[in-house]
Amino acid sequence: MLDARGWLLWALVALVAASSTRNPLYVVLLLLIAMIVGGVCAGDRDRRAIMSPLRFAVVAIPLAALFNGLTAHLGDTVLFHLPDWLPLVGGSVTLEALIFGAMNGLTLTTIFSGFTTFNRVTPLRDLVRLTPRAFHEAGVVLSIALTFIPQTTRSLNRIREAQAVRGHRVRGLRDWLPIVVPFLISGLERSMGLAEAMVSRGYGAISDQAQPPRTQRLLVLGLFLLLAGWLALLFLPTWKGIAVGVMILGAGIIVGVVWLAGRTVSHTAYRIHHWTARDTFAALGCGLTLAVILLPLPLMDRGTLYYSPYPRLTLPPFDLFIGLGLLGLVVPAVIGAAHRVDQT
Amino acid sequence: MIHFDHLTYTYPDAPYATLTELTLDIAEGEFVLVAGPSGAGKSTLLRCLNGLVPHFTGGILNGSISVAGLDPVIEGPRLLSRIAGFVFQDPEAQFVVDRVEDEVAFALENAGLPPADMRVRVEEVLHVLDLTPLRDRELETLSGGEKQRVAIAAALALRPRVLVLDEPTSQLDPQSAQEVLGALVRLNRDLGLTIILAEHRLERVLSHIDRLICLPGPDKPVLSGPPGPVLHQMDLTPPLIALGKELGWEPLPLTIERGQAFAKETVAALGFQASGQNPNPEPLKPETLLQVKDLSFDYDGTPALHDISLTVGAGELVAMMGRNGSGKTTLLRCIVGLLSPRQGEILLEGESLVGQETADICCDIGYLPQEPDALLFADTIADELAVTLRNHGLVDSPPIAPADLLARLGLDDLTTSYPRDLSVGQRQRVALGAVTITRPRLLLLDEPTRGMDYPAKRELVRLLREWQAEGTGVLLVTHDVELVAQAADWVVVLDQGEVVAAGPSATVLTASPLLVPQVARLFPGTGWLTVDDALTGLNFDPA
């Protein structure tokens, strides 16, 4: 539905927004947005995943509240007192400390929900395609490594079961030997098999093409300038401006070399995603959210972002304009719903 | 098109050459079957065609190979990928991405084809292999036959002139194997693609091929030519050919239709009249050893087994058949306690197994899983047996002396060998030894003949008969119809987790068109299932 670059931007903005506020009202709003976007845009891929942030919250929020409540003895509303001789936890347990801990758990849940949604709506292969052409092979290796994980889990289970049918029981470290040895050997055999299959389909032909010496020399120059600039920044504080300039030049050369190297790679992509009006619309929504979080815009009370329950618990404030700005992140869900209506 | 000239190849550290002075030619458009016992060099020969040997394996190669004018040894597998597409035994082991269309496009992306050309090629191969409706499917969700067709499509995307396949149907049920072979025949007949295929189950392929290459093993000359004459010189052949040779049918029939014509002539010539007496009478059900009652099992809420009931008696061999994914392996795993059934009862000699630990159950039940390699980890074969005895606390009082069991398994000369260095058949027997050293009363075998050649299968049947004679019950899961015809007393067919047929092997095997053994097709209505049945029934005297 959206381009992978659009989703990447959405995930980054959601992460920045969730980390930039301590106001539970805004955090809850962000959590709901992430869940709605996941629910609408992930379609029927995995309905059970919609509830996974809530399952995470059930564990994370009480744990964080308990930990902070027992270790941070701040706040006016004392619930009970633990003996002072108890290390770390000894002292007053306050309502404010529990609430602060719960807020941390809520923020963690929101970040988790953002990543879960991103993971559900963006196929891995689309992300791999974002790697620069010069790093294409590394991207393929990464995607294979990730698809290998479920296969490896299955293989481990198969071996564990095969040993169990010989009466094997895992009681200590040594008992893992009959599982680890076939697991490693079968993993190596599987890797060799896959390597054969990939080479038989022309994989790796690109790596046979050596980069011209000029490109290699430029890469060395770029790395040298970057290192020299960094050392100058560390040891010659008076040359700060020049050092930063040298570092920028070095980084620029490296980026240029990667671009040049990518041009010599003959690899092409079967699926090409084009940036569409929908992606622009979603990006504008992200921009709006980022603006209300980071910029001192008029009519908005940015102080409401930094709520604290200490010293005495009060109701968190809520700024309507900031709330509306956060709704910029819900644009992908609106696009997704409209897309579904179009399809039906 | 393909020319081998005095090719000799030796793997690194191998004591002798796998291929010796191999000289042969394959013309463009031929459908070629490479046959021979395990370890004779079939896979090596195929891998020479695209340069995987020696580029991946090392070793010493003398002589020369030419594929469409290119030397794979010089050019290497990457360049040869445009000339010779390669399909491996296990489709899952060669998949790189997770969706059908992307998998097919992988080779095209590597070749740097423009996107527009890629689209055309992907459409083309999806259409040729009837995969268009599956183009968006995740590979994990496909059946075995569909996966293998995707692997073929992926190999064909670069429009190679030769398609090389290493035992592509060995893991498939008869129906899926038929799908794959049907696709290959279409590619050969309609597009003129040269196809070179290695296969153990000759009965599946013989009717389609133009040339048969037999690699009989060390120190024996390679046979190559039209299938009829080569089959005459081969020792072990499928039942149709074996019977044809015994009865002097000339030319040897390669299809059941041709065989049926000969069968009619033979019956007329011998003056045979069907007596109505069945050579495979319904076996008496022996004393029940294993009883499965109304068993149901779900995978995360998805039903996998539904109300399964079956029995295995002492000394009885029950074969369980059915398509890939029909629930056969799931049932075996429930029996040995690796899975917990939702409902139902599993009794071994009247004692319930439900809730018992796998390690305890497997002292009385020997379970051989599909992949014997998962069992093997010790340094020697003798150690493998010792490990099982140690696990069960039987080192001091083994129910069978390990040396006796190894002798019975034909492994007594190899006790100090490293198990993973052995052939498929030998590894299977080591694994069998590792699960039977406790002298179990019941054996559960999951696809034990996968990748086995005819001699290894014959050896397995002999072993099973010996164990049966001692009262051991066997529940055998297999797709191998001819093996079932030879060995089974009773057949159970599963489909989508339910028992759809159960009865004496002669009744069940002749009732379903996909399960009928070759001899039963040649002589319908006689109840004969094997070559021996037919020769006995015909009162055939070779003199």
C-alpha cells in the first residue's frame, strides 16, 4: 500500500514522538494510533498480532510500576513504608513513584507497538531492496539469514525430538551435545546446499566484477580523511572547524564511492515501488507530527509534553493542537481504509 | 548438445574415482534418465553439467565436458546457470525468498535483466508450469508438488537449454510426483527442452524418457542408450520390467498400456484362467499390539487429525499412506508422545501411552523419523547404539547384543565408521539400529525408503520380515506403492487428517487409481500385487 521508505519514515517519527513526551495522555494516543494503523494496514496477514501490544502492556506496565515504586522513594502520597534496613527497596512506597513507573511501561509499550506495526506492514524483502546497490549482496545475505531463523528453529526441534525418541533427556549442559552436534552439522549442510542452489541460479556473478583501482583509491582517501578529521577533533580543539570540514569531505567521498560502485552493479530489481501521492500524503502527516513535537509553534503549549506526577499526583494536561498534530501519524490508516473501500 | 569425453572424477581424499572414463553424448531435446545404485555417481554426473563439480567440491577431474559448446569446468556454475538450470532434491532447501513470483525472479535479478524483460520471463514460466494462480502465495503454504514446480520455474527463468534435476520426486506423494513429471514432459515435448533427471523410482519415469544412462557402480561399464536395451542389462528394475524380462516380453514394455497387451498375450499363451483364488488372502488380524482410538489433534486450532482409529497387531506390518500433509507424521508423533492429542486414546498392549514421556514410550516403541541424520551424532556406529542403551539405562543388560544387531543390519564390517560418511541406505540402517537396540515391540517408520535404491529397499524388506517373524509390529508410513505391495499386510489411507480407506493391502491398493501397483495394473482382477505373485499365479516355469 505504502512505499517501504514511507513506512520507515512513519516508524522513525512514531519512535521520536513516543520518546519525546512523558504525558500519558499523548502516549496513550500514540499507542492507539499505532494499533489502529497496524490493524487497518496489515490487513488479514496476522490478526492475532493486533493484540500483541496489549499482551506486552500487561507485563511491562505492572513490572515497571513495581520496580519504580520499590526503588524510587519520591512523592507525597505514601502508600506504605518498607523497613529502611532493606537495601534499595527500603523506604516509602508512593503513589507517584508507581504512576511514574507505569508511565515508563506505557512508553515502552507504545514503542513496541510502533515497531510491531512497522514489522507487520513492511515485508522484509521491501526493506532489503532499500539497501544501496553496491551492498546488494549483503542485503540478500541479510534477508536469507532472517528467513533462515524459522528454518533453524524447525531444525532444532526436529533434532531435539529425534534424540528424545532415543530416550535422551536434557538434564545438564553435557546433555546438549547430542542436540548441538547434529544441529551444527545439519546447519552447515543446509548452508552449503543453499549456496550451491544460489550459485546455480547465477548469484554472485556481481562480486566477480572487481571495482576499478580509481574507485578503490577514492574509498581509501575518504576513509583517511574521515579518520584524520576525527583525530583532529579529539586532539586539536582549536582546529574544530577544519576538522569537521575534513570529516564531511571524507564522508562525502565515501558516499560518492558507494554510489559509483552501485552504478557498476548489473543487478536489477523485479519489484519496483514508485513513490505515489499516497506516500506524499502519509509523509506530510509524519511531518506534521514531527513539527508539533520538535518545533516551538505558536498556539501550542509544549510544556504539556513534559508531565511529571511528582511531587504530588495531578491530572496530566492536554493541548488540543498537539493532540491534533499527533493524529498526523494516523494518515496511513486513513489511506488504508480508503484503499480497502476502493477495492470492494 | 552435451558431450562427456573420457571424464574421470575423484572427490578429495576419496580412495577411488566416482566417475571413470565416462564418454557419452546427449542430443538436444532428449529426455534422459540417469539411474543406478546410491553412491554410483548420479549426482556427481549431474553436478558436472553446470560446474558445481569441481567448483564447489574440489577433487581431481580429468577428461572434458562440453555443454552447448561451453566447458563447465572453465566457465563455472554462475555462467552455466544461463545454459543449464538445476533443480535439487529438496525444494525448500533451495528457496531464497518467500514468495513464488519473487523466487522465480531471483535468477533474473542476478542476471541484471531489465524489469520489463523480467516481467515477460516470469509470466512465461509461471504459465508453462501452471503456477499463475499461485504467483502471490508464500512458499511455505504450498504443497510438495507445487514447491517443486516453483523450483523448476525458478531454474527455467533464465531460459536454459538444459534442465537438470536431481531426484525431484523423491520426497513427493504419487499425485504430486505425477504433477511434476507431467510438467517436465510438457517442457520436453512442447518446448524441446533437454531434460536430464536422476531418479531411483524408475517406474515413475520410464514411460517418458528417450535415453537411459545407468551408472552401475565402481568397476562396471556405464550403460547408455534407448531404455529397452539398457534395461535388459540392469540388475534391478521396476516390477513391469522385471516381469517383462522373466516372461520374455520383447521389446520390453515401458508403459503399463504396452505391458497390458503383453500380459493378455501371456495369459492366452499359458492358457491361464483366473481361478478367483486370491494369492494375497485377507490376513487374519493378529493379537493387537497398538490400538489408536478416536484420536484427534489440532495445530493451533487447525484440525490435523480427526477421529483416527487403527490397530497394529503383533508381527503385522501396517502401511499408512496418503498425500503430503495428510497427517501421517503427526499421528506417529502423537503415538510416541511428541504431540499431545486433543482427544482419543493410544494403547500399547492395553496400556495407555497418553501423558507418558517420549523417552519412556520409546523404550517399547522404536520410532524412525523421516530424517535419520537428526539421530546421528556419535563418532562410530557402535557408539550410536551405545548412546541409546545409556539413555535407557540398559548398558549392562542390552536386550540385544549390539554386535548381533549390527550383523543383522549388515553393518558388522562398519562398526568403527563415522555414520555420516555412509550412503543413504546405510545411514538409514544405522538410525534403525539406534532405535531398535532396546528391542521394541512396535516399530514406527516414517518414509524409511526416501532416497533409497532398489537393493537398499530389498534389504529393508528382508529386515522387516525378520522382525515381524519375531512378533514385532510395524507401522510404516510411505509413498512407495511397490514397497507396500511387497511388504504390507494391511493398508490405511489418510486424507486431510481422516482415515479414508483401511483394509488388506490387496483390497486397498487396487481400489484407488493412484495406489495400484504395476503388476495389479497388468493383471487386473487377479489380486496379484508383486512379480512373485504373478509368476506363481501364472505357474510360470522359466525352463
